[in-house]
Amino acid sequence: MDLTGGFGARSGGVGPCREPIGLESLHLGDEFRQLVTTLPPENAGGSFTALLELPPTQAVELLHFTDSSSSQVAAVTGIGGEIAPPLHSFGGTLAFPSNSVLMERAARFSVIATEQQNGNISGETPTSSVPSNSSANLDRVKTEPAETDSSQRLISDSAIENQIPSPSQNNRNGKRKDFEKKGKSSTKKNKSSEENEKLPYVHVRARRGQATDSHSLAERARREKINARMKLLQELVPGCDKIQGTALVLDEIINHVQSLQRQVEMLSMRLAAVNPRIDFNLDTILASENGSLMDGSFNGTPMQLAWPHQAIETEQSFHHRQLPPPPTQQWPFDGLNQPVWGREEDQADGNDNSNLMAVSENVMVASANLHPNQVKMEL
Amino acid sequence: MNTYNMVKQRFIKKWINTLHMLDSSIEHPLNVTERKNAIRLSSDLAIAAARSGSTVWSRALISRSGNKTTNKPMARRILKKARNRMKNRCRTLRRNGNFTAKVGVRKRTEFLKSLVPGGELIDDKDYLIRETLDYIVYLRAQVDVMRTVAAVDLVTGNVTNDRRNK
């Protein structure tokens, strides 16, 4: 699809990694079917607090977040607790080849932070899967949830302290072995420095020829933390590795965030243009997509939907999909011509849109007045 | 071990909720801009809810858009929000024009603060970068999911237009 081409060089890192694209890769499960079918009665009140899965008092606090200064302080200290562990463990594991792996890792740490915060509300799979993994990176992640809040800064400081000499010598493209070795050695240091948990001091080793008084030590520790995290951001933002200097890196990051926000804006405009109703697109897509994902084989049952559709002679377009019984909504279909649709599918890219094609038949776009070429021009 | 996919899944779940919430609380606005703002609002709220509260940006997003979802005259608020967004965008464009490498880290961090929701509240550059990292992950998830959904709609749009032309 030429959609990704339109998004410019900034998202170039995202473009090539097409494997996870497509709803099939989102691994929707049982919960989605439940969610979709039982959704309208649940959200009759439109409860905001239910959305957040938080107790009402906390949710109300969130609503008044920017007003009170006390919550501001709480926010900042809260971050110190939750975000500190996962991102610190990021510090030592730098060179990763692919963008999707990066996103996974970044997401994993965000997820783990959320898990800690919510007391594993959203399921234990991230944290439970973490100990089962044997890579060096995840060893470090495993140590993090076990620690208390105040200790994490210490450990990560010493961990980052170990990492700093080496990255300057290694280039980012190759040396995975080195980084893994470093990860393992720093894991040991992690575990050995866990005894320092109780102490309120930052244990930082002064390098040769550097000042050793407390202020400069603390300052250096802080600077190195910031630099480590800037490197992380460099990794995350595509095309950022080759830039030296904090200002330019920040530039890249700013551009990246801006471009992502603009993309969201354009995508929401496109969705609004195509669909007559606001909530129409998502649950219909996911309802049918959910069925097709859960059972990959097509059993050839005639659609139970009340479609005035043509004869289903083009089995091949539905070969890998199963269309479930309809959700509660009534879909006003005119007969979508399946041979045409099958042809569309042949032109599309391999895996990403094949399931989307199955699903798109269920999405009611007959009332869309916008020509798709016009939509593409917007990009 | 696809935690990025899990992020996307959580986002989708929340997005369904927010779309329904919005749809039930506003009278159907026929304007494309209003619909766009509603969709944007709902998806921003969805990523913030998916992150669910331990980050500054998610809380700021929620407070920014939360009061809009609980009260009745949605359309007016959505329009107001659109106007604010336009103002912000003009400001950012102007600022971008002035940036050179000489300007330095300070101004860039201030600019980044203006981009990341709730960034103005963060004084420490350290925290700001952490927040940005987290925010980027969720923004990416938002963009990926919305692009996928939009691709579906685009394809179906192709089909219907072919039928019309026949």
C-alpha cells in the first residue's frame, strides 16, 4: 500500500518493518468478542472511571491533574518509582538491529511499569513471561520488579556507570556480542549491588583524572543518566544514531513526536471522512476480524448475515477467513461484489491486508462519499 | 513475546470504549471536522487510558480531554479543541523556523515540553526524556492501529466505488 510511503522519511524506520502490520498480528482474542458484544450495555453510562480501571477517587484526581500542585508533585515522584526501573535497565542494552524489536522492548518496559502500578490488573503475562526468558536483557528486567522504589536509582546508577565506557568504543551496528556480555556483567553488578538497597547513597566510581567531590560526582551521575536515556531515545527514533550532540538529538526527537502527532491527526481525519458514524469502524472490524483470527480455517459456511450479496463463487477470497455471526448491530449492506474484492486482494501486499480484506467487507462504507483517491492525496 | 502488540491491543480495547462513549454522548455531528476531532479525542484518550496513569503525559492527556467526555455540549467543546490545536500548530511551526543548532538544548527541551502532554509540569530533563520515550511508544501504537483500521476502510472504499462506476 502506498500509505506508508506517504508518511515521509521520519517514519522510515517503521515502514520496512511490515511484519506486524495487519490486524491478524494484533492477536485479538476471546476478550475482544466479549468486549464487543457486551460493550453497548456496559457503556450506557459512558463511565470514564470504568475506562481507566481505577477507583473513582483516583480517576477524579486524574481529571483535575493540571489544577493542583500536589498532584503535580505526586506525578513526578510517581514517575520516579514506576518509570525508573524499566528505563534504567534499558541503559545497558543498546545495539538492537530492528525497529520492531525496539518497540517491543520499549513497550515491555512501559507495560511492566504499568503492571507494577496497577498491581497486575491487566494480566500477568508480561511479568511472568519475563523470568522465563533467558536473554541477558531480560535478566536485568527480572531484577527490576523485585526491587523497591528507592533502591532502583542506586542500582541503575551503578549499572549505567558500568556501561558508559564501552558504548563510546563500540559502533552500534555490529557488536551484539559485546553488548550482551556487558549486559551479563552488569547483571552481576546489579545483583551484587542489591545489598546496597538500604543505603541512601549513590555509589558511583570516579574515573581516572576526574574530580571526586560530592557535587561533581552527583552531577556526573545525573549527566550520565541523561546521556544514557538520550541514547535510548536515539535508538527509538529512526535515523538518530549518527547524530552527535544533545541538541540535534532533541531535534530529531521533537520531529519524530511531531510527525507522529500529525499522522494521528491525518488518520483520524481519514477515518472520519470514510465513516458516517464515529464508533462504526472499530468494533465492526474487530468483531469480524476476531472471528477470523480465532479460527483460521474457512469452513465454507454460508454467511449468516442478512446480506443481499451475490453468490459466493469466489471461495478463494475467503479461503483463510471465517466470518462469524453478526454482532448486535445491523449492517445495511448493498451487495458487495466478491469477485471485485478478490481482485483487490490480489493486488494487495502479502500478509498485511489479506485479513483486512475479509474484514473490510463488513465495514459499511457504502455511504462513504469520499473517493479513495482523494483520501490518498491528503497524504 | 510481543509486548508491543500487547500495547496495541490495550489501545484497541480502550479505543472501542472511548468511541462508544463519545458516540453516546454527542448528537451525531455531520461535519467531517467534528467527526475527526471526536475520533482524535477518543484515540488520544485511549492511549492515555492504555498507559493508565503512572506517567505524566497520560494523566495530562486525560485531564485535557476528560472533562470533555463527561459533559453534554460535546460539539462545542470539540470545536474549541480544534481551534486550540490550530493555535498550537501555528506556534510550533513558527518555533521550528527559528531553531538552529546554536539555539541549544534549553529551547529544545522547552519545545519538547510543549509537545509532550503534561511536559510543562516536568522540570527535570531526566524525567522529561523518560516521559517522551514512553509517549513515543504509545504514539507509535496509536498510529499503527489507526493506519491499519484506515487501510481497511480505504480498501472497502475502493470496492464500493468500483461498484458504483459499473
